[in-house]
Amino acid sequence: MKTLKSLMIFLAMLWFAPSNANTDDAEAGITAEITFTRTSKNIWRVSYKFSAPVSAIDLGPAVASYRTEAWTVLTPNVQLVSDHDNERLVIEGAAVTEIVLEAHRYTVMPEANYMPFAWFSDNGASMYLGHFMGDVETTDGLQTPQYDFILQGRSNENTLMPLREGNEPVFAYFGPQVPVVTDSIVLIADPGLPTWLRDMVDEIVPVLASTYASALQIQLPSKPVVMIAAGDIDIFSQAKHMKGGALKRQFNLAFAGLPPKRDEKEDLQKLIAHEMAHVWQRPEGINDFGVPWVYEGGADAMAVAALQQAGIWTGEQVRAFSKDAAARCEKDLGGMDLDEAEANNNWAAAYSCGYAMYAQTGMDVLTLWALMVRHPDAAKTGYTPEILSASLPIH
């Protein structure tokens, strides 16, 4: 499977096999309410209230240095500790029902994880709330609470988060902006974006949302929330950074360092379309993305198809991107097969080779994904090569 040809042979040989995965979620025996109160420009007070006493919260893997550098635990006898690869809030002594901490400004964009904050030029911010969630230890053992969120901004600030499905984490907005609501999206775009970029965002984001909804014939439970931040742009910086993050019914995009340039317009169009594709890859009932090359390469393929269908890209631009992706795939694999590359966290290959795989199917990508999102196993396993294969005419 070291070449595109062998990748295609691999895909063609896959046959649908029923999954034995158990999707029955155990009912949560405990609930948790977390109130996020913005107390100053750079500080949030985070207050947990549990329906039963807990002795620890397993927060999952470290997010760079976010929790150790930016969190201050205020509740006595509660400590943030590292436990193997995970970070935990541990209660020393009797279990508690309330924990309070402060989360401070943090500007690092961690790799392979959601950014804790995206900062806006008008002192607004979006905050990823998933980093505060985790299983809890109780007298009945380890449990997964049903988390509910309450947002409290400062005076004259608005707060916003999308409609949640189940225990889904979200990005939450705190700031002065009033969202722009169109027929297809809810948009908060940084007023500090370069004018040409803000105009592009206003033009393509609603069109792309409508294109995906129409092509995939999916009506989301609520309009997707799109947040684009540029508060950390610095013309004197030595580097340029941008990071996207997609969840159900929303995506977040942040720029930092050197500002984007006009000659990057095509790349930015594809990035926005890619992140929005992820929103439509996870309609109601689908909680996991699945195999990286299937969903990341698929999001790139959906993005390019949607850009062309919406009249934003020409056929020539699509052909040039496809040719480049095929070349990058061979380079990104570096002599490995795709499974091996992914096992070594080679995300570049997941994007380039995944895209190239879809390009080789000869099938309209949006039509293909309209079938994939409806495959009965998608809700059990996320998207897999078997689901892709089963959705192709060759199957």
C-alpha cells in the first residue's frame, strides 16, 4: 500500500462487515453543572457543582501546558496532579460536590488538540469547554457525568454556544459582538480581520453552509456557529499561525502572528471549507470521526467539491489541487504504508493520501458523503475504509 495504486486496490478489496460495537451508552448516574464566569479580560472563574460527592476528576491527557500554567485551583484540598499520561483534579480528604478554579489567558495553539482560547481584537474570546470535562470517581466507582454549562460574561458582554447534543463539548463565546445570523449560519468574525479577509468570510461561509446542506440533504438541528478570531495577529511577529477546530454544529478558526496575505486566499478558502465539512460529517447521531485518512482526506475532498459547486473555485483550481495532493501523498508516506504512517502520527499523509484516494474513486464526493453519513455503521464506529468502500458503486 505504498502507492496510490496500491491504496486503491486496498480500498476495492474491502467488503462490508457488520460491526459488533456496542453503542448503548450507560445512563449517567451523576450530573454536573459548570458555570464559566468571565471576571476580567484574562480570567474566568470555573465553578463545578455535582449531584453527588466526587473524589477526583479525570481530565484526560495534558493539553500542552494549559492546565499546569493557566489554571489556579481555589477550593481547599483539591490539587491538579499528573497521573501517567492524564491530568486529574484530586480531592484530598472527604469527597466534595463543589470545586472552583480560575482559568487564565493562554495563547499556545497545541498540536493535535483543541485550542483552549481564541482571542479577538475587541477583547472577546472563545473558550473550549471540553478541557474541563472528565470522568469522576464516586462511591459507586468511575462515572461519566452529564455536563451542563452556564455562561456568564462581564457587563455589556454577550455569550454564545451552539445547541449541544448529549455530552458534546463546545466552544463558547464571551465578548461584545452580536452574532451575524443568516439563513444558514451564525457568524462571529473578528472586526480586526484584514478587510479583504472579512469580505471573503462574509461571502463564502453562508454559501458553503448552504452548499453542504443541499448536497448532503442534511438539516442540522440548529444553524452552525462559526467563530473566526484574529486578536493575536502581530505585524512584528516572526511567525504565522492559524488553527481550526470543528465540533458538532460549530467550528472555530484563529489567526496569530503575522497577518494572512491576499496571495493565501485560496488556501484560506480551502481551510474554511474543510472545517465546515467536518460539521456536516457529524450530523445528529454520529459522535466519532473514525479513521483519520477517511475523515480528514474526506473533509479536504468535500471542501474542494463544495468550493467548485458553489462557484468559488474553478475547474482549473480543482485540478491543480488534486495534482498537488497526489504528489504530496507519495512524499508524505515516506516509504510507509498509510496505516503505518497514521500509527506514527503522520497527519500529513492522512490529508494528502486521503484526498487522493477520494479523487481516484471517480465519484462525486458530496454524493459519496451523502451515502456515508447515512451508513448504519457510521454511528457505531465513525468513518472507516469499510464504510467508504460500501458507499462506492464498485461495491
